[in-house]
Amino acid sequence: MMLALASAATWARAPETAVVDKPDALAPIAKLAQQPPTQVAFAEARFSALLSRPLVVSGQLSWEGGDRLQRHVDSPYVETTRIVDGEVSMHRAGRGTRHFSLDRAPPLKALLDSLVAVLSGDRARLSKVFTPRLDEDGGGQGWTLTLKPKSPRLARSLAHIRLDGDDRGLRCMLITEANGTLSVDLLGPLAARMPTQPTRANLTALCRHAE
Amino acid sequence: MPNSSLRARVALLSVWLLVLALLGLYVMRTLRVSTDLRSFMPPPATADQRLLMDQIGSGPGSRLLLVALGGAQPEKLADLSRGLADALKQDARFSQVVNGDFRPDSLPSSLLPYRYLLSPTLDTHRLDAAYLHDQLQQRLEDLASPAGGLLETWLPRDPTLEVLKLAQRWSPPHAPTVRDGVWIDKQGEALLLVQTRAAGFDPGAQQEAIAALRKAFDGLPGHEAATLTLSGPGYFSVVINKQTRHQADWIGYISTIGFILLLLLAYRSPSALVLGALPIASGALAGLAALVTFYPQVHGITLAFGFTLLGVAQEYPIRLLSHRRGGASNLQSVRGLWPLLMTAIASACIAYLAFYASGVPGLQQLAVFTICGLLGAGLTTRYALPRVLPQRFVDVADTPGLARFRRFLDNLPRPRWIPVLVTAGVAVMLIFAPGTFWQNNLAKLTPLPAKLLKTDARLRAALGAPDVRYLLVLDAPTADGVLALSEQVRPKLDALVKQGALDGVELPSRYLPPRAVQRARQRKLPDHDALVAALKQATAGMPFREDVFAPFVRDVDKARALPLLTPAMFERSPLGQRLASMLVRRGGNPQVRGQGASGTPVTASSTSWVGLATLSGVHDPAALAALSAQTDGKVRLLDIKQASESLVAAYRSRILKALGVAILLLIVTVSVALRSLRRAWHVLGPMTLATFLVLAVERMAGIEISLFHLVALILAAGLGLHYALFFERETGDPAEQRRTLHATVVCVLSALLVFGMLAWSSIPVLRAIGLTVSLGVAFHFCLSILMAPHAESDRAAEE
């Protein structure tokens, strides 16, 4: 699916060592907080059981502050999706605009929750909707934040969200839906490195291992 | 002797009470009170009135309850909204519950292949390679969009998104925004639309439905934190009933206490007071027993009117109590009184026969109740009450001050021109009275609090709920004809919506297209091989897995061979009930009319169908009414308010006709009883003039006359007849004259007490009755004294 954020460029401070299993285990997340508006490039691959190869789109993600996000696709076609206060409007060139309520798409709402929580440094919000877990890479270079939905209702559509980052900021966002569909968003400079034939394996490798 | 007489009194009293108890038991067991306005109204005369009586009370708009849940966080309210909707869907009292929850399964799985016959897609496209390619290209883009997750489950079965198109087509046109999966309005309240099975104007059934709704809400976990707000015609009818009853009860308690004090003061005997209540209780029970014996159902308004009219009977025991003479037994007193009392009772009963002849079921019931009630009260006053009253009493002729009051009244000037003056005054007042004469809008008599109306307007606007006043009526010989007509006028209505004549319309064909349309769509479906080939061509170069669309091909194959969908088959789906309430069979169906409703002549051989389309936000009724001319009257605008007001007017004209006959009967009866036209004039003259004087004064005060005013006028006239009869009586005995005055004063004061209290009510219907009777009693009293013929002869006798 979609959205992920945080300008890697503005994420320049060295992270402190994440201490797992302590009350403030999520402290490093606070370091990702940014001042809106902020923008980042993304490239997304979606793996679905209906498809024999993933769908790839790329464009820009913008956070305008509050619960307002915009996802602008410029390749292979032009499409703009805006989430403003619970209402989603989707405009595709030549197809008009579709509106729907954010609540009709629970995984999308979860994504908004997680992303806005991370970008605004709101760890309480993160813990309200999800059970978060932070894992660090052996080398202390990268980290992975895994978010599992707390409500059974949300869990019926969303398996988990995974955010990968390193000392320069967010690199990837992986959304696994309950039916097994996986969306991988490469963020920032990484967006330019979408493989021509993306697979779950090569994308996971790209997200996990900073060069 | 005193012992045996006491024993006889107690025995008779016991038998009397036993008979009353048995009657009461019989009535309680058999009485079925109907609150459905239809069983009270006269037979409809016009097509609109007939439709109103047949269906509109149970028409779709009037059966809608608007529900708002507030006072908590939206997520909590959304849970409650879902819980309430689930509970109500299980309840047979509700035919539809919508809360904005998007259910792709608004068609049951077995009906899903019908989506190709129901959705308009095939009107403009074919399921060929070009169309499928374009659709699938879009689906790929959809899949890669944030909405992709919504789509995945349905895509293999429905790649052209027909289910989504139907869901959009079937959701209310101006629904509120959906948050947390349910409708939440701008104030953060969760909104629901609930359709009851019961008619909107049946407060009894609505009360049950609303109680069930509240119970369902109270059964939800965490409901304590939230508030439940209701609105809609059904809810209003319940509120009005409750409010009116509450105030009537409250006023009733106070006036009862006053009445008891008055009687104690007048007769200084508690036993007289208690025993004096028995005749009217007997009358009421006799009237009720007669009603339940002859009619399967009694309308609530008939009962209310009946008990009002029965108020006359309270005069009978009062007359007996006041006219007991010192030195004479109760029986001797009553025998002296009876000829006159019998004249009063008989003439009233004969007059009420006119109501029976009116042919209106409500009025017939009223006549049966009142005649039996008056006879019951009169006969028990004559034959039972004197035998149980104590033999010792105070002769009221010696009441202090009474003689002086009598002398004062006798000394009043009685100019012969009084009738002329009153007649002229009445004429002038009636001519110059402001406003319209009749009030046909019964709703005005029971107005709703402004707060409720504001809430209703707000919820109605937020939900885009249909207008309660207007309906579009579609006439056709068959149900399918109605659907075809509906489809035919749709473009015209869409144009009217664009022009701003109305905000929206919900036509029956929105849910089910006519057979011809379904057939045309079915014929456009490709056969199996063509579809498979088209799919193969369409998906060339796309990343869809092979055979991913097999469920789609299966559904199209099925749809091609399906028998066309009929309203009866459609009824199984959640939306079928919605359609059923919009398609009504007329004639040849005894189920359509409720029991006890008036027997409209229906030609059983010819059945026809009526479609009821609900309208919302009607701004230009004239533009909609013009549709009738364009469709040869097959599609017309029904103004429910106008139709119901014309019904009330028809009802009133029946009452007035009955009254005219009643007056003639009264003149004949009184003339025969008094054996003198001149004496009859002295009785009927004051009564008639006083009645018109009340009418004129109320009209001069700007009051518009309703059915309730008319009934109150009839009661007042009944009381006035008594005053005039007794004042007219020549006895030549000053003490007897004082007793007459005493009885009349007690009657007048008690009537003023009971109805004067009602006149202060804040509810117009109670005020209408109270004010009219109070004014009536005062005018009747004054005029019957001033127009009494024999003041001089009395004085002569006294001297």
C-alpha cells in the first residue's frame, strides 16, 4: 500500500543506542520527529495473491501536519491521494476524483496513525493503536520498528506494519495485510533504487542493510 | 323498620356494585382501543384521501424514526450504532435499519449474479475486451492505490465493481459522512435511520416500537455514557400522547379535589358524595359495555369525545340531591323530578341518534357510547340511587343566601329584546371575526415543542431523510408497471432536482428496475466463450494471475440464465423491505385495511398497484405537481397535509349535518314533551343563542374552530338544555324554585371547575374543550335565566 515518510535528509543526528524492554524503549523514535510540512520521495511495490508480479509506483509523500497526508504518484501514471481529517480523496488524471472515508480502509488509517505518530514524535499514540517492538541490528547501524494492531477489528485486515531505519532516518515501510498482501515503500534516496524486478527478498535486503 | 330499610339499602348497594364490577371486568377483558387514526376518520371520498387512509399512515416517510447517539467519543458511538443496528435488525417491529455501515453484502449471496441486471452498467457498455481492458487497467491502478486493500476480496468476482455501484445507488442520496464505519454528523453524533413496521400515526404501535428501540439501546454494553435522541412522526405521536395525557391527568386531579369539596359544601354529606358518583360510573360502564359488544375495536378519540359528552350525566344525581324535599322520601322527590329529567335525557338521546345515522364509524361509536351512557346514568339515578341514599338529609332550599340570590335573579330586568340583541351581536362578531373559521389541521391542536422540531429539522437534513408532507404517487395496473413508470419519469425528476425544485427523490426503480430493463441488460451479457476470450484479450500484458477471474465468469454465466428478478424474490434481501414499502397493491387485498376501518367500497375484481416515491427537500411543489399533466395523471404529487385536512373537513361536514338533524329532532322532542311550541322556544331559544354566542366570542378572539370545539359545544348545549328546562319549569313553589337554582348553581360551578381548569392548559386541544365548555356553561346559565318566561308569575305566587 502506501505512505511512509520522514525526510532522510533531515534525520542527521546520531541515534542513541535503543534500549529494548525498558519503559522508554521507544525513545529513539522520538528522534525521528520533524516539523511539518515535510516531504519525501517514495517507490512502492505491492505484492498481491491476485498478481503474478508486483505493481510498482513512485512519487512523493508529504506530511502537512496534523492528520493530513498527501501521496502523489507521478509514475507510471499521475494520481494524488489526500487524507484530510478522516476523509480520503483520490484523484487520478482523466478519471476524476473519488472520495471515501478513512474508516473504510482500516489499514490505511493504521498507516496514518503510525506515520503521524512517528513524525510528530507521539509515542503515546503509537502505543494506543499498536503493540510496538523495536529491534536493533547487530552493528548498531539500523533498527526495525514492528507495529502489531491492538484491536481485533484492525487485526482482521492488517497483520503488521514494519518501519526500517538507520542513523540517517527512515528507509522503508512494509505493510503486511491480513490476507498476505505486502506493500513495500522505499523512502528517500532509497526510492531511486527500486529494482527493475522487485521481489520480497531483494526489497527486504535493501531495507535492512544500509550500505 | 329502620333496620330492615338499612338492610335493603345495603343489599341493593351491594348488588349495584357487583353489577358494576362485572361490567367493568367484561369491558376490561374485551375492550380493544385502537389508536390508528384511520378507524376514527370518515370514509375517504377522493383518490388521494383513499390513498392516505389506505397507506400513508403506514407510508415509508411516516414510518421512519431518526435516531442520534451522542454524548460520547465517536469511536464509542460507532460501536453503539453498530450494536443497536444489529439488535434492531433481529426485531420484527422494524423493517429497515441503516447506520451507514458499508456492507458489500447488501445483496445476499444467492442474488449476487443479479447485479448485472440491477446495475445500469450494461445500458451503456458491453462486457467486451475493450471495456474489460479499460476496467482492469483501472483496477490495477486501484490495487496500487491506498484503496487497494478494500478491493482485493471482491476483484476476482466483480472486476467491474457492480456491487460498489449498487451500494452507491442504494445508499441515501444525501447521507452524512462515514466515520469509524458508521454515519457521524458534524456534531459528532452517530446517526441511524430506522423504519418501523407500524404506521406512523398509530401511537400505540409506535410506542411499542420505540420502547423496543430504547430497550435494545439499554442492553448495549457501555450505553450509559451515551445519550439516545429520537425524532420522526411516530416518535412525535408518542410524545404528544404522553404530554396531553400527563397534563389532562394533572388537571383532572386538581379539579376532582375541587369537585369533591364543592359537593361536600353543597350537600354536607360524604355518603351523598360517594353515592352520587355511582350513576355516572354506571353510565360510563354501560356505554363501554355496549361499545365492546357491538364493535371489535374502539378508537381512542371516540372514547375521549364520549367521556367528554357523558359529562352531562353528572347533572342527574346533582338534580336528585338538590331536589330532595324536607318531609318527602327520596323516591317521592325523584318522582316529582323525573318527567323533566326524562325529557332532558330522552331528547339528548334522540338527538345523538343523528350521529348514529351519520355513517361515520367514529361518530356511530360515539352515539352508541353516549346514548347508552346517558340512559345508564339516568335510569340508575331514577331507580337505584334514591333507594340507596340515606333518608336523612339537609333540604337545600334552606341554604343560607340562596333565597337572596334567587330574589336578585328574579329582580333582574328581562327585556324582550335580549334575543334580538344577542342574535345581532353574534352576527356582527361572526362577520368581523379575524382569521379563518375552521381549523382543519388537527396537528395544530397538539403542537410540538420547538426544541423537538429543531432536532427533527437538523437530523432530517443531516440524514437526507424524506419529507413527511409530500409523496410522489405512481399508478399502474401491475407492480412491474409501477417500476416501468418509475424508470420512465426518472429523467424528468433528475431534471427537477437539477433545477432545484427538490433535493432528492427515491423511486422504487432505484432498487429494482422493471422487467424490460432487466431483460435488455441480460441480453447484452456475453456467452461463456465470448467472455473468456474477451478476458484473455483484455488482460494481455497485465500482471493478473491466470484464472483469477473465474468467479466473475461463473457469475456472468449464471446471470445470463436467471429468471428476471421480481419484487417478491427481491424481498429476501435486506433492501427488499424498503422496496416492499414503496410498492403497494390496491384492491382485492383485505390485508390492506385494518380491522375496524371504514368499509370503503373497493372493486375487488380490479387490483392495481401504487408506487410511493419519497421526496426530500421539496422547494417547488407546483413544479412536481405539473408532472401529473405530463403523465396523464399516472404520476402525481400527494400533499399529505392537504389530503388529511380535506379528510378533517369532510369529517366536520358530517358532524355538522348530524348536528342539523339533531337540532330538528330536539325541537320535535321538546315540543312534544312540553306540549307547547311557546314553551319549547323558552327552552331551545336560550340554548341555541348561547351556543352561537360561544362560537361568536371564540371566533372574535381569533380562535379557529376545530372538531374538538364542536364536540365541546355539543356538551355545553346538553348542559344548557338542562338549565333552560329546569328554569322554564312552572312549580309555583318558591322553595322548589330555590332547589332548582341550587341544583343549577352546583352544576354550573362543577362544570366551570372541571372545564375552567382545562381552559388554562398549555395544550391547545385541552384548552379548546375547556374554554368552550366554560364559556358555554356561563352563557347558557345567564341566557336561560334572562330568557325565563315566568319570573313575574313566580313573584306573584311568592307575594
